[in-house]
Amino acid sequence: MTAVHDEIALETPVDVRFTLDGTPLAIRYDGRIWAVAADPLRWFEREPWWDTQRRAPVGVDVVNVKVWRVQVRINSASPLRTMEIRRRPLSPSWVLSSINDAV
């Protein structure tokens, strides 16, 4: 039986390093560098832009939120953790939206 710990919900800014093809390589969170240890999963979610803005700029995607789910570790001996990071439309910054010990 696999133990699954509670997920921690956050909205914490993080720094993300990407490969040349745009895949997450490492995440700086809580003063540490977490290396991506498995193939990440990417998808898009819809954002209700009308809740945060009165007008949408012409030709700018204000609806699609880019989301990555990555399995990370501090070093090769540390356990895997699963992080979910997202970037809202019109924002250059990434936020950590959840982290848990489930593999």
C-alpha cells in the first residue's frame, strides 16, 4: 500500500528553469532548487478573465492558464514530490499551486 500525504495548496511565486524546448528542468522553491526527475505533464485550464479584468486586450490570450505537473527532488537520494505550477495569462511569473508527496 502506498502512503499518500495531504496536498498543500499554495499560490507561491517560484522561479522555473526550462530546457530549450520549453519543458521545466528545475524549480526554485522555499530556498531550494528542486530538479525535475520525471517527464512533466502539461495542460491548459480556462481562466474567467472577466472576473479579473474589465477589458481583454485585442489579440492577447487571456483565457488559457498554462499548467505543469512535475515530479521533483532535492537530490538523487531524496523522495519524489509532485508540484503543480501555473502561469496566468498576461503574467510573466509562475506560481506553485500545490505540492504533495504522492507519486
